[in-house]
Amino acid sequence: AVAESSSEELWHRDSVQGLAQELREACEEVGFFVLNDHGIGESLIESYRKECEAFFKRPPQSNVLAMVSCSDSRFVWLDYVPSEDKSAWSLGPVQGRGSMPWQLDGKDFIRVWTDYYAAVEQLVSHLMSLFAVAMNLPVTAFDAALDKHGSSMRAILYPKLTQADFESGHVVRSPEHTDWGCVTVLLADPDVSGLEVCDKDGQWTPLQPVKRNSLVVNLGELLQWWTGGQWLATPHRVLARPENAGERLSCPYFGLVNREVILRPLLSDNGAEGESSITAGEFFQNH
């Protein structure tokens, strides 16, 4: 006979507990980690990359890419936030770092993009359950927060650089920043590096996954606040040097939570837990 286990029991088996502990250590010390066996199929990832690359090569968006090659922005992007109307898609940059509604030109692109979004959305749900286990909370602790989360997904294309661009030794493709959401899942360019992470000592370290279809995960400021500062939203940037000057495609999923969720510190060593609270919507407005 096969023993039956509840989903709650499965989440608390030794293997899951061990993984949760590894994640907790990474989140407390670095705020970044790489997922290899994440469950998203290689064929879907490669189709998604292919569609994104083809999108930026087609006019009229290819014209936008040409305009940013010599600007401070140094990249062009397509954003997607699920919506019932046509404003789900937007293209930037517009007027600095803004974006404008964009009409897509291919059904295959939309299908692959939404399939990949759904796959990462499910992955984030699993990650948040693991985070709950790592915090010694019920495995369902974040389920309500993930309902109607409104997360966005972005494809970013950095144009190829020329030798003349490197007069200062390197080019800042994306300046130092932290993500302001909950958790970011990045599909990095497998061939052109550039992502760098700042450690606790202020030293910058390149981060390039070894495996082609691995995913880079980092925490945002919301999760740092939610954990009472114990889990880190780590500064990172994208630099180009002559050896990685090629065109670079970067595809982050910015995981958010429901704007109505009330946030209170979940982890605290100083007894301050529960003394302060804010809605996720209020947090977003301040970041």
C-alpha cells in the first residue's frame, strides 16, 4: 500500500526543510541565488527567448532600439502586466524611463509570452511556499498575498556597443539599484554577461549562471521590509566591458503581491513584530 500524505506534510519533509534552510541562508547573506532544476521546460524558455529576440528586430520597435543606442537609457524594453484590455503591453523608454501602450504584431509571440509568464508565476508561488517554511510559518502563509498579485514581466534588450563606447573603461548599462517588489526571477542572456551583485562589504561580484537555462532569483525591498530587514534586497547593476559588449537580452519577472495586503514584519529579533504595518499598495507608492 502507498502511504498518503497531506500537502502540509509533504512541505515539511526533510528534503524540503533542507532546501528551505539553504534558501534562508542565501536570502540572509546575499539576497541572490540561482535555480537550476526549476521545472520550467527548456523548450518553453528557448521559444520565449526566440520570440523576444525576433520582436526587437522587427519595425517599428526596432526603430526605438536604434534611438537608445547613444542615449543614457542604453536599453529598450517591453512590459507585460495581465489585463483584460489592450493596455497589458507597453514599450519603453518614453520621456526618460516611461513607457507607452504597445500593440503586438504576432499571435505566436503572445502565446509563448503568456505561457512563460504563467510558468514563472507558478514558480514564484512555490518559492513563496518555501520561504514560508524557511521562516517557520505555515506553508500557506503567502497564499492570500499572491492572489491578484499584478506582477509584471519585462524583456530588456541592450544594444551592441562599439569600441568607442569604452573610453572610460566600461559602460553602465543599468546603474546600481535594488528591486522594490517582492521577488524577481531573471532569465539572463546565456552568452553575454554583465550582471554584478554588491556584497555586504561593498565589493562587486559578477553573476552569470553556468547553465544556459538557469534562473537568477533576487529579493526586493518589499520582502526585506516584510522580514524586518533580515532578508536582503541586494544592490546590483549591469556593466559592459569590451569582452561583453555584444547585444544582451535580459528577461526579469517582477513578483509582487496584492496591493490590499497588510504588511507586518514577519521576522524580528527585537520584539518589534506587529508594532508597525502598511499595505502593499502604500509600500509601492513610496518606492
